[in-house]
Amino acid sequence: MCEKELLVSYLYDDLRDTDRARFDTHLHDCAECRAELNALRGVRADLISWSPPQPDFGFRMVREPSISNNAREPEISNVVEMTPRSGRPASWRAWWTPAAGLAAAATLVLAAAAGLARIEVHSGADGFTVRTGWSAFAPQSARSFGETGAPAALPGAGGNVAAAPQTAAAPAPDGVAPVGSALGVDPSVIAALDRRLGALEAATREAAPFRNASVSNARPSDAEIIRRVRDMLAQSETKQQGELALRIAQVIRDVDAQRVADLTRIQQGLRGIEASVSTVDAGHRELTNYILTSARQK
Amino acid sequence: MASSDEELVAKSQGGDLDSFNQLVVRWERPIYALAYRTIGREEDARDVCQETFLRAFRALKGFKGQAKFSSWLYRITLNLCRDWIRRERRQPIAQAPEGVDLIELASEQTPSESIEDLVARKEISQAVARAMAGLPDDQRTAIILKEYHGLTFQEIADMLDCPLSTVKTRLYQGLSVLRRQLDREGVGRNHV
């Protein structure tokens, strides 16, 4: 081992006893090595002052339960970053599972497109009907008008078809002109569309009589409502307790991590003090030696 | 009593995400510190820190425990830092403000430390950051691992795939350069 390697090992106190003793002897005789050792100890003490900032991390691995097939098997595709507590570097976005984002974006685009194109989809006895564009405006207007002018004219399929033209042609209450007329649409077209609408509604009612019945008969009693509210409250309390426990665990972990970091800093500080002391000590020793040598010479 | 890294790694390998998160909490600060001191940018160091844990999680099945978990993390971090430096095609940046903000400093002041001492400490810190940024990568890495993470010479040699003597040489050369640089700036202790 060359002297510089020995010097570094001695500097970091990582030497066998025999090597240490040998280097001690060398240091005693070599002022240059002694000075270099002290200088490097000083550099080490200065290095302690450089500490990194303490960011608030707050990112954790979380699993998306809806995608995972096996609860015990972590799949990285299902693991995403949890909400950071502060800041948001650009790359954090990359942790977000792209599939969910794409699905949300696609839904938004479809919804916007449907809104612009005024797409309507109906199903009835004559199959599915899709209407797009501004043509959808007329039946909508006609329906509004029909309901306003003659709400009692739609009890069933049979009467509805007959009543619709009359409803469409009748003047609106309060002297308001019919929307279809105001827009210059032929009343016969409106009547035909209203007939079609009535037929569709009747078909819908016939197709789901039991569902409507169940809805109307399923009004819960007050006791049932109170019981449900209590259940919801209990669930909410349980959830809050769980979240509280999670937060407490997080705080404990943070405190523990901080304690470890503090201990490391304290150790580094002690090392610096030790280096300073040994530097001063070496200076004193040199001074003492010098005085002794001078005294001896005198 | 806190679980050891080995226990948490074993549980994580068995699918326990909470155990892996405990490892994240335990090691995020040292990993961030390593990344920050290596590349010198706060935001990028945080990205490297997150990427380190993400890669570690992906590769967890393949981790057989030949090395310590922390050494494994350090190695991943250093690889990512190396990629960052190569990608950015530049030296690490000493991200230290030019001036000294006394108001900001006052909040960091310890009860036993005068403001003059604090300013001096800040100046030394900035000078060290600049001097470290100017070091060659291998010397800087050796110093960081030894000084700030307390690794043994052998652990550093294993991590950097180089002989023990090379680690010591890099340390000696790096410390000597720092000594000259700090002397030139006239800060810190008298290194002469």
C-alpha cells in the first residue's frame, strides 16, 4: 500500500493496528504528511456544512384494486403514485396509469361530440333509432309544446297518437305561440314526430311496467330511512377512524425518519468536532515539541 | 420494534405493498440526498429519487439479497444520476444562491449559533457545493458515498465495480482538489 492510500485509510480510521502504528511512526517523522493529514481533516469538517434541502416527499406506491387480478401479487402496471403533499414535478405525471386518463379523455371527447351533434338514441318496439344534427331540434320542441299544451293527453298509446296532432295545432296557453310555428316548421311534421314520440313512450311503459311499479311501491318508511342514515354514519365513522390510524402511522414513520436523519447529522457534527479537536491537538503538540526542542537547545 | 430491511424486502416480495412503502419512508431521504449531491438540482433529484423506488419495485423479484438493500438502492440511484448527467450533457450544478438571505438564514439559526457563524457556515456550504460540482464524477461519487453515507471502502468498491485501492486514490485526489479549491476561495478552515 502506498503512502497516499495509507493516509486515506488513516484519515478515515480504517486501518489494522499494525498499519496504524507504522503510520503513526511515519507521521511523527514526516511533517509534510502530518500537515496534509490535518488539512484533509479540515476539508472533511467543511464537507459537513453542505446539507441537501429537506423536501416534502409524500409519494407512495398504491395499487389500483379494480385492475389487479391477484390481491397478493403487486403488479407494477397497477401501481401508481399517491398524491404528493406539495409541489408536482412534471415527471410525477408519468406515474399515473395512462389507461384511466385515456378513458376519461375519450369519454369527454365523446360527450362533447354528442353535445355538438345533438345525438339522440332511442329504443322501442321498432328497434333502435339514432338521430343526429339539428333535425333533433324539431321533435324536442314539439314534445315540449305538447306536454305544455295538453299534459293529460298522454295516458296511453292509443289515445296519445290521436291526441298529438290536436295538441300540436292548438294554441299555447298564455298566448305564447307554438315553438314549431315560431320556427316556421310545418305542423304536420311536428304532429308526425309527436305521434312517433308518443308511440315510443308507450312502448317504454309497456316494456317496464314492473320496474315503475317497484319504484312507486318502494318508498321507504321513516324507520327505514333512519336506519339507513345510521348505517351511513357508522360507515363514515369507521372510514374516518381508518384514515386517522393511517395518518398517525404516517406521522410516526415521518418522525422516525427525521430522528434517523437528525442522528446522522449529530454524528457528522461530532466527527467534525473530533476533526477540529485533533487538528488543534496536533498544533499544540507541534508547539510543545517546538518549545521543548528550543529549551533543550538552549 | 422496527422491522429490518431484509424483513421488509421479503414481505414486499410476497406482495405486501405496505412493507415496500415502509422501505420508501426509511430510505427516501438518503436516496434524495445522494441524488441531490450528485446532480445538484432539487427537482431533478426528487425525480431521480422517485424513479429509483419505482425501478426498485419493478426489479424487487430479482433482488436476491447478495448486497444490502440500501447498497442496491444506491447503485440504482447512481445509474440514474449517470443517465441524467449524460442526457443533460453537462456538469452537475451547484445550486447555491449567489447572495446570503439573512431573513431566511435567521429561521435556520440554532440557539447556540450567532448570525455571523451562520453566515460563515452558509458560505462554506456554498463553496463546498461549487467545489464538489467541479470534481470528476468518480471522485465526487467516492467522496459522497464515504462522507455522507458512511459506506466502507469495500462497499464503495463493490458498488462502483473498482478495486479498493482505486477508491482510496479517488478519495485522496478528490479531497486534495477540494482542499485547493476551498483555499482558493478563502473559506472554511485553514487547509494549508
